[in-house]
Amino acid sequence: MADISSRVDGDRVLADLNALRAIGAYKTGVHKPTFSEPHLRSLAWLVQRLPEAGLTGEIDGIGNVLGTSTKSGLRLLAGSHLESQNHAGWLDGPLGVVYALEAARVINPDPNVGGAVEVAAWCDEEGHFGHFLGSRSYAGGVTEADIDTARDRNNDRSMRDALRDAGLAGRARVRCGQGRHVGYLEAHIEQGETLESSGLKIGIVTSIVGIWQYRITFTGEQNHAGTTRMAIRRDAGLALARFCVDIDNRFPATCGPRTVWTTGRITLAPGAPSIIPGAAEMLFQIRDDDPAVIARLEELLHGMAAEVNAQGRCAVAVERIRTGTPARMDGSFQQAIEAASAAFADGKSLRMPSGAGHDAQILSTVMPAGMLFVPSIGGISHHWTENTADADIVTGAEVFVDACRRLLAQ
């Protein structure tokens, strides 16, 4: 397998990534929300590239692209997504698609490989309309009713209207074929600083966290900000602020070693400078790869709310609005990535969990799945300054292609 590095075309990989970067360019990153014109152009770009790898495909009825092969033998599915967060980075998503395309271009014409790599670009991994709608659709987890109710969080446009405007209305959605693939492999930037700070080149993902989302509401009494004495106020905003501080003080004693939590949005009603807030709301998120840890933290959250309610000044309600099941990556995939890292990254690899959600966790419900990371400069992602060194991108491509070959050889 030592000749694979000479067959991976690093310049071609970088050129592909930069071609996608030029579509919807924003500063040094991109802005291509799901079903925006730049996103659709990126999907069309991929469809046009597929024949280079002996693949055919088109954009399906939910915005996925799946390039399929007629070559006999085993098939490995690989890919990621091509839309972005708003005003975000150029590698989050496209890196995995281009690596998959490069693996297909290298492996599929090779007569010594009894199988092929098939390439996927999953729609809406970034959640503009929902959570992993493209990969969930492929795995059979999205109904027509789900599409009917899905709306763009940026502008409230319905998904039906977006599909119609994109010319995709009425197209069939591609579904997973039972037993068609030996598994799914995805590559991604780490979106953290562990690899860079440790001088490592490849992250071998062991698990992908589950994400639990909560809506926590506070009800007090709206009143005049100038005439209401501090001692008698029922300030919902102040209750919310104290609750946030209490979370940070009390969660560390109960959480796991890699648990993270975030208050992502706070709203006050009526939100005027001269009115004491009568209501407040926070969206709160917990991530961990151990459901037992989440269960403990959720119990603590409800206990904290009960304590506030017992004080009688403001009422607090905790509502779980999203549950995410953690995903374990397949052991044989981890071994293949580790062996490829030994061959092409001097063994500078680390087995590690993913703190971000990825399509691989959805695909893992219907087939074995694995993921590899490459370093992120400064650990920055979901921002237009997101970047990875060109040399690390090329090394990652070499490791990815070798891992694909090893998986097909099994």
C-alpha cells in the first residue's frame, strides 16, 4: 500500500476545495445556507465531477447527492455536506466530500481493488431546516409530513417552497439500500484544538456526542422600572441570570470529563429598558457521549428549577425540546484509520470523541461508520476564519484514501 501516497493528487484536492470555496465566498470563508444559490451551485459542481470517479448521480428530492458505481464488488460510502453555517468556514463539510471524491477517483479505476467508493453530499447537516434532514432521509427517518413542517430558521421559508424554487419538487428521495455498503466513512476538520496543540495529524473518532436541547422559561411580574422597589420585584430576567450562574457552579460536580453546556439564546419580554421583564426564556444545550451523564444533569436541572419555584418569587419551567442519541464509531473503521495513519501520518494520531454532531452518527444507525479528523488552526470553526494547513489537508487525504482501500480489502 506504500504507493497510494503517489496516487493521491494533493494539488487536485486543494484545487477542488478552493473551487468550492469560491462559490458563495465570504471574506476568507463562505456563506451558503441550505438551498441558497451558492449551495445549489456547489451540489451541481459535485454532480459534474462524479464521472471523473466512474460515478453517476444527481440531486435528489431532499437535496442529497449520491454518486453510485456499477463496478462489481463491495462498496464503501463516503462523504459529508456542502452547505455552510451563516458566514462560516470553507472546510466544514466540503473537506469530507472532496476526500470522498478523491478516494473514488483513486480507487474506483484500480483493477486491483474489488470494489468501489461511492460519494455522498448530505443536505442540511447544518440544520437550517432541521437536524440532519438529508442523511436522516437516506436512512429512512424523514417523512413527507416532516418536510411539510420544516422551515428555514433564517427566513421562515418552508422547505416545500425551497425545494420547488430549486427545481427539486417531485423528485424521489434516495434511500439506503440494505446491504449495499460495507459502511460509511466521513472526514472532517476537528473544530477544536486538541490535534494542533498536541502536534498530531489525525483524529480517529471513537464516538459522536448526543445533543440535548432545553427551553427554560421564567415567569415573573412585568412592572415599572422606576417605581417598583427592588425588594418586591419579580424580575424574570434576573431570575434567568442567576439560574445561568447556578448551572455553572453546580454542573461540574455532576458532569462527565467531556461534558459541555451552552446557553445559546436569551430573550426577555417585553425587552424594554424601562420595564421589568415579566417573562424570560433561555435555550440551553448539553452535549455528552454518555446518556447516563445527561440523565444526571437533567435531573439536576429540574431540581434547580424546583428550588427556584419554592422561593415563590418567579416560576421556572424546564422543557426538553431535542434529544440526541450518541453514536459509537465502528471498531474496524477505527483500526483502518489508525493503520492508514501509521503509513501516511507517521502514526501521529489520537483516538478521540467528537464534540460536534455529524452525518456519520445518522449513518451509523443503518451501517458501520467511522470518522477521521484533521487539525483545525486555532481550533476555530463556524466562523469565516476557520482554516487548516494545506499540508495537513493533503496528509488527511492520503490517510483517508488508504483507509478506504483497507476497508474495501476487508
